[in-house]
Amino acid sequence: MASADSLVAIFEAITQNLERDQNSLNKLDRNNGNSGDNMVHNFQLVTSTLRKVTGQGGQADIGQALGQAAQVLREDGKGATAPIYASGFQDAATELKGKSSFSLDDLMPLLQSLLGGIQKANSSKPGEGSMLDSVVPGVMAYLDAKNNGQSEMEAILSGLLSSRRGATATAGASTGYGKGAGRDTTGEVDPGAAGAASMLEGMFGALLQSAMRSQAQKQAPAQPAQPAQPAQQPSAASTIIDVLGSLFSGR
């Protein structure tokens, strides 16, 4: 995973995961019932923009592509979280400016800048039942694990678990955030937090698959070419993601 296409692939995986969670996210939205629709629309916009900018030939600038995605999201995004994610992508664009490829080594600066931009554009604080309760623990768990010398897979799994737990914990907030403000939301998972968890799940899931493939290639001896095989079963990484998701969302 070391090209501009790699970044596009990550956002394609995010969008696919959001599409899978779309209906459940809509059901969590007790106001307009469209939180899932908005997330899918917004990340389809982002993915399409990244694909277009990086596919124009020559050496694609990852930072420029993310900056363009942030602009499109600000202009055409839907829902209250669109400008918040746009802020995160804009900070990521600054951090990754001038890079022509994206690899696992770029994940930490990407997540750090995304987190910083999202926090900057969000008026809530962690623990108040908003998307920050999913984004902050998910990103920080990954970063802390990496800084403590854990493997890529261990860090990714830590981030996945922490993000989902954080989203689920918003049901304990008695005062809602955003359109839920002003009423008792005890027992209700915040749709913005659940959407953020789904976003991180898609991202981490794609990276987990990449890390597993890389590890398998390092461990496996060279093999002669094999004849075509029947359609493959879901990968181990996909199975792991499904299990983790079911633990926290009842899927």
C-alpha cells in the first residue's frame, strides 16, 4: 500500500462500510432519520473527488487531493458533521502536502491531523455524547499503541475496539448533542458517534487487510504460479471486522 491509489482504496472501504451501516445509522437518528444517508453521501463525495484528482495523471499530490475533497465537502456535504469532517480533511491536506504516495507510515500523521481538525471544528467535548466520543478514543488508542511499540495489527484492533466502545457509551449521556440537545437522550447512541465509528471501522479494516497481506508475504516462501481458484471466501480481516461490529452494534 504505497501509491495515491492506496488512499483512494481506503476511502472506498470507508464508503462501503458506511453503506453497510446506512440503515442502522438512520434508525439511530431520532430527529430526521437521515444520518446514515448523509454519511454515505458525504463520503461518496470525498471518495469520488480523491479518485478524480489522483487519477489526472502525473505525480498526484495527496495533500492537494485531500484539500479538494475538503472543499467539495464544505460546499456540497449534507448534515451537521460535513463541515466537521471537512475541517479534519483540510488539516490532513496540510500535513500530507507534497506527498505522491500513501503508505502505512502516513497513517499516524493522517489520523493526528484528522483528529485535530475534527476537534477544532466541534464545539462539544469528549464525554458529552457526540462524535468526539468515538473519534478521540479510536484514534488515540491507535496512536498510543503504535507509540508503545505494538504491531500495526494490534494498534488497529485497539483503535477499532475503542472507537466502537466510545460510540456505544454515548447512550449514557443524559443530554444530547446537536439536534438532540435540550432533551433526555439516556439510552440513545449518538448517530454522529456511530457514524464516526463506522468511518474508522472502514478505514482500519482496509489497513488491517493490508497489514495482514504484508505479514503473510514476509512469512510465506516463494510459491510457483497456481491455477485459477474458485471465488474466495471473505478474508480473515473482514471476518474480524464483522465480529467486532456485531459486538457493539448488534449487527
